[in-house]
Amino acid sequence: MINLERYESLVEAESLADLHSSCATISKELGFNHFLYGVRVNTSLLQPYQFIFSAYPQTWRNHYDASEYTSIDPTVLHCHTHVVPTYVWENGH
């Protein structure tokens, strides 16, 4: 059963810093070291709006982006093809 009280802090966040702190706390409670939330809105064919909210180290994010891992990352593909916002990658699947 999902404990909805755990997620109240997300709704009550008054700033991105508050939201980031709440996401980090919830992620750790669920057993994850990092989290990432990304949104891509195709408002323009040439330059869609993209928002990334992440608790990964910036050095890793820079490497990930420079290596263009989004083109091969199965979690990204999952998010492009499913409406379920979370994907847990277990044992390389």
C-alpha cells in the first residue's frame, strides 16, 4: 500500500529547492541514491522545451549529455513510450 503522506511534501513545496529536497528524501526512503525528472514539450519543431530536475552529480550529467546517452538509454525510451512516470531498471532490464 502506498503511503500518500510521504508525498505531501511534494505538493506543499514552495520552491524548486523545497521540491528537490522532498524528492531526494523520498528517493532515499525508497532505496535510491539519485532521481531525475525530465519533461520535453514539443512547442517548437526546431527547439522543444526541455526541463531536467536531477539529483545526479553534475559531472555525471555532463558526461551523460556529452555522450548523448539519451539515444541509447532504455529508461528514456520507456518514458517516451509509456505514460507511467516511473521506471525501475532491475538487473539490466
